[in-house]
Amino acid sequence: MSVEKGNLESKVVERDFYARSEEEQQDFLSQTWCNQCMEVDLGMKNPKEFESSERLWIEGECVNCGAQVVTEIVYEDE
Ligand SMILES: [Zn+2]
């Protein structure tokens, strides 16, 4: 496999959100921030998970208003 450097912007891959455990799915679907409602944990629907070389995130729609909600997943080294 070769990775082209300098063209990272276009390297966004859709992952399978539903491959995650039930628990994780619930967490990500409930722990949200909506820019439109300015409120946390309203929840999201129609989640899609994406990955680029540097980021991992989930996009969905706010359950309350339907605006796009993005949750960035950060893995911390321990
Ligand atoms: Zn909202």
C-alpha cells in the first residue's frame, strides 16, 4: 500500500459506524454538541463515520433541529 503525501485533504474514507459496539454507538449518538441549538447531548441521527489521515469523526443530524452535528473522536495515548 502506498500513501500519497501532499494530497491528504482528499483522503477521506467512510467507515462503518455500525461496526462499533452497541455501547459505543449509544455513546456517540447521545453525546453531541449542536451549533444550532447551542446545547449538548441532544442526540444525533443518521450517523456516518469518516476517517482521514489525521482525524476520525462522526457526522449526523441533530435530533432536535436536523442541523449537521459533528463529533470528533480523539484517541488519547495513555
Ligand atoms: Zn440542533
